[in-house]
Amino acid sequence: MTSYRISFLNELTNDTGHIFHCCQGVIDIRRAKTKERALEAAKRRFARKEKIGHWSHHAASVELEEIQG
């Protein structure tokens, strides 16, 4: 099985009008059969951690990377 790190990001605008990504949180999934399963597990875990109904209430996008684990 593979390990993944999923970062939850928001797009914000700075004072000059440029968009940048702000990390709202990171969830590591230590063992997953597929990256899709890791992503779904991380979304659920992030929502529980933030005490919200859905991960997208605190993040606009996600980034997934494979890690050594």
C-alpha cells in the first residue's frame, strides 16, 4: 500500500490583487490501495478535524502527493 499527503488549499488575493494559495491543513494517509481512496479518506478526516460538514467549506482545492511511508 502507498502513503499520501493531501493538502487543502484556498485561493486568496493579496493587497496587489495577485492570487496565492494558502494551506488550510494537511492530512497524511499512511496506507491506501489507491490515490482516490486516500483522497476521500483525507476529505472526511479534514472535515471532522475542522468540525465542518464538508471539506470544501474551508478549502477550494486539494493537492495530493505520494510520500514514503
